[in-house]
Amino acid sequence: MKLLRIYHKIILLFFICIFIASHVFADDLSPSEDIVDISEILNDIQSIETNSDSIQMPTINSRAYVVIDRKSNTILVGKNENQKKKMASTTKIMTALVVIEHTDLSDMVEISKKAANTGGSRLGLKTGDKITVSDLLYGLMMRSGNDAAVALAEHVAGSITDFANLMNEKAKNLGLSSTHFVTPHGLDEDEHYTTAYELALLSNYAMNNEIFAKIVGTKNYTITINGYPKNLTNTNELLGVLNGVYGIKTGFTNGANRCLVTCCKRGDMDIICVVLGADTKKYRTTDSIKLIEYVFNNFTYMNIEEIISNDFEIWKKENPNGITILKGVSDYLDIQYEEVPYPSIPVRSDLIDSFHTYIHYESTLNAPITKGTPIGTITLELDGKTVYSGNIFINTDIERKNILDYLYYFYQSFPEIFNTIF
């Protein structure tokens, strides 16, 4: 009887360990009841819009989210998008990018014991297995293999620590000041974090890499391990299902909850949607669909370059003598503004008439003035938020008058002065 109780305890402990491990380390393995009916979500969105006279922001479960325009990096909608958050396996976006930029994809990798023993979502690698970098990348991004992440890190940099240094160096080069990496796979670490907005910026950059974009846009693929084929299916539940989706990465840990980064393009509009900290996979999927549909249904591109140019020309005509040049050989001013980095941005349809241009400038300038000298700023705001700000500058050199210039002026003006006096 005593042995039977011990046996039951061992069995119970075994199942508890499996349960805990699956919840701590699983990436995107969800029970069937967590599958989302995308058509049902789309019908619900359509129903809300049909029954409303105003644009309704959808209810979102995720703790942080953002949608950006890929052409301009403009934030279209967001919540807590600048708060530091754990990002789980969306980490692998940076992992794949660093690998692609630092090694030959045809290299053959022998799997170490450390890589083979890495927990969580796995490609299923064993110690001594041989596989190419290219196939490891497919296993990393499609199957979210943590074992593949460690194998790639060791191959590229020799260790996880040294590879993390490469990841952080890349983040710094991209200007991601609120992003820090400790591991190549994204299992929870206190100093491993990013923000929804910076993850969107990183994803936008990564998707410009053709190799990366091809991998994350693949729904099914066959890799080879030790010469034997292995079929992979992408963990991204929206890829090949929701109209326009063409990447990029899923994620889950207990600390990060459910995460999803999605690229979606319809017509001329190309966006990246990031949701972090969703309670379930169903919420993660639903939130992403809601945000994507919200943007495509309610935003349209506006030519802000044309708005800025028109307002600037009107200002110059209304202020022909608005700037005085003191002690200059010329009072002719060729005034320009800095180039608009992106000519068009998506604007919510009910805000199209909410653009305002503000011009601030120095009314008095002292010669000499060098071409390119800033003399003010021009700012375009949309609904109170700045969408463009640039310098106004002089586009010509204006020299300072010398003694000969003053004598010539006196000579030219002498008859008029003489007549005035006499």
C-alpha cells in the first residue's frame, strides 16, 4: 500500500512537471479550443462599423500594441507602445537578422549538447545533428525552435553571451534605445526587453532583407537534418489566412504572455502590427485582426509634402518683406525648407481636415549669412500631433557690406541726397 502511494506521488509529480514545463517554455502550441474563427471576427468588425456613424476604436486585450506605416514609420494607433516589455520569441527577429548579416547560409552546423538540451518550443535537434544555417533559420522562424536559436548563436559568435552582444550592437545601430537582449530565443530574463514601437521598427528593418522576408513569409517548408527531410509549418496563425498578411513572428512565455508581429499589405498601404502581452492566443489573434482591419478600413494616404509646399508658398507671398537683412550686400532671400522624408502618410478619414502648418522664423538677420543657415522651423501637425518638422534655411550666401560697398552706396545716392538738402 505504501509503495502504491509512492508510485502515485511519482506519477503525479511527473505530470505536474510536464504541465509546468509546457506553460513556462511553450511558444505557440495551443489547445484546439484556443483556435480562432477569423471569419467570425471579421463579421463582428463589419457589424460594429455598419451600426455606427463614427469611427470606433476596437477593444483590445493586449497590454501594449502599435500599428505603424512601413513607408514612414508613422504610428497609426498604439497603447503603451513605448513601455518596456518582455517579447518572448519575437526576439528571434533580431536573432535571424544578425545571423543573416554575419554568416554564410550554406555553412553546415553540428549541434552542441547545450543547443540540443535547450527547453521550450523546439525544432527537435539532438547532439551531433548536422544541419545548414539556412535550414536552422527556417526552423528558428517557422517552428520557433529555441534549440535552433542556440545553435545559430554558437555558430556565429561562439557563445550566447557573445551573440547577445552582437544583437545589442545591432539594436544600438538602429537607434533602439529601449531594447536589450540577453538570449537569442527570448525565454524570460529581467534584462531582456523591448517596446512595441521599437519591435515594429526592428521588424520593418528586417523585412527589407530579402532572405529574412522570404523565410517569415513561408507557410510550409521542408528542411534536412542529417540528410533526412523534416516538414515545417509556420506558427503564425494569420499567414496565408488573413488578406494581405505576409509575415512575421509569434511568441509566448509566462512573463511575456502571447505576442505577435504581423506585416500586412493591401493596395498601396503597408503596415506592421505588434501586440504584446495578450492573455491567450485567441486574444492575440483577435487583437491583431481588429487592429489591422481598423487601420485598413479607416485610414487613407495623404500627400503631406504637397500640403507643406502649398502652405510654405502662401506664407512667402503673404510675407514678402518679413525678414530684414542687416549690413548685407543683398536683400534677396531664397528661402527653402528641409526635404520631407516621406511624401505621404496614412491619415484617419475623420482627421483629413485637421492639418495645420506652423512657421516660426527670425525676422531680422545680420550678414554675413552662409548658404544653409537655419533661420526658423516649419511644422505640420495633425490633430495636435507633429507629423513633420524641419528647418527653414537660406539657400544663398549673403556677404557683409565692406567700406567700398558703403562708398558706392553713397555715390549712387548722392544726387538724391543733394536734391533733398538743397
